[in-house]
Amino acid sequence: MKGYGLLFASLLQPDRTGNAAMIRSPAKLALADLPLGRPARISAIEGDSRFVRRCYSLGLHVGREIVVTKLRGGGLVVAAGPARVALGRDTAERIEVETVPEVPGEAD
């Protein structure tokens, strides 16, 4: 029974008010569906080796933190570090991302 208490306690973390809140696992979605300005981390790139190499050459690789900065027609512009990359919707749908928690006070 002791282990269950530790497991439950590990699922809790203090929120801004100091009260315990459940930790939510990151939401996984296609890059094309990521809301404007929401930080995310690339978790998978679906495609053949040529497509994956092209993404890597643009600075888009698994583990890279990104933010959608502009929506243009069917495409979007992504900030990946200091670079800005324009992607078509079909390309963005093949890149899976998971949202990362926003740090309070950074948006100021």
C-alpha cells in the first residue's frame, strides 16, 4: 500500500497558488494543429528518409522546441531557435509535436 501513496504523490505538483494540482501529460498533435504562439517540442517526424533529412536541414528534429509564429493560408511559419521556417500544411501534418508547459512571466 505504501507504493500507491508515493505514486499518487508523484502525480501532484504545486500550482501557482501553492496548492497541489494533477500533472497533465503533454498533448500530442500534428504541427499543423498547434495553436499560434503555443510552445511545443517535436516528438516524431513521419516520412521517408529524404523527408526526415530535409526537416533536419531546416533545423526541425525530434526534441527541438518550436513555436508557430504566423499562419499563412494553408501553411505556417515556425520559430526553431533563431531560425524561422515556412512550411506547407501537408508538411506540418507529418510532424508530430507535444505541447510544453509555458513558463509564467515569460510572455510579458
